[in-house]
Amino acid sequence: MSEMLGNQYFLARNYARAASELYEAFKTDGRIKAIRRKLIICYTQIDEIGKALDMFISLIKEDVDFVIKTDPISDDCPCPELVFDMEQKLENNKDSLDFNLILGMLWLYCNVEKSLYFFNRVLHIDPGFSKVKIILALLKTRAVDKEKI
């Protein structure tokens, strides 16, 4: 029930309520990648950046392609709209760690290169950010593997 209700809230772009319901479903079965993918988006929108980042790292360690191959239409992913809206505010937030983290995570659903750009911006702001170093290593390895194909 929680997953279905969470999905309805997600479709309605009520991220706070979606996060609450999807988290209940996650507690029941944390292996469901679709729930985690949506929770990451919800957490970025309700200022739970730490939770989003931890879940994001866990998911891309497990299956980075699951995020990269998100289809905005069939997966009802709001990321293209969210990044468009956020980038309208980029000039005032270009030195914000959280702003760049959110854009890095959300862009991975749409465009790997843009995601890399924003995660590199985070390292420019905070060169010791170990979680972002992990993300960049995973994404760069993925990019190298893709070039071999």
C-alpha cells in the first residue's frame, strides 16, 4: 500500500508525502531500485540532501545504469523539469555545495556529462568531500567502460 500511495504522491509532485510513503515501502523491501530512485528525487526536493546522497551512492554502486537509463516519460521522472528550474537559479547558487550536489544527482537521470560537471563543481567547493570522490570514481569508471564497447 505504501508504495502505491507513494507513487501517487510522486506523480502529483508532492515530494514530502511521497518520501514518507516510499520510505515505508523501502523499509519493507529496500532492494527495490525503483523506490530508491524516486526517494532520491524526493529527498533532493525536501532538503534531505544527506539521505539523498547516501541512497544515491548506494544505488549507483549497485547499478549505475538503472539511474542513467531512466526514461523521463515511462518512468515519470521529473528531473528534466527540476534541473531546468534549478539552473534558472544557478547564478545565485553556483558556490552552494547542496545546490551543486542536487544538480549532480538529478542530472545523472538525464545526462552523465552534466552530472559529472556538477559533482566536479562540488569538489571545487570542497576538495575533501569523500562521498563525491566515490561518485566521480564510479561515474568515470562507467564512462571508460562505455567507451570500450
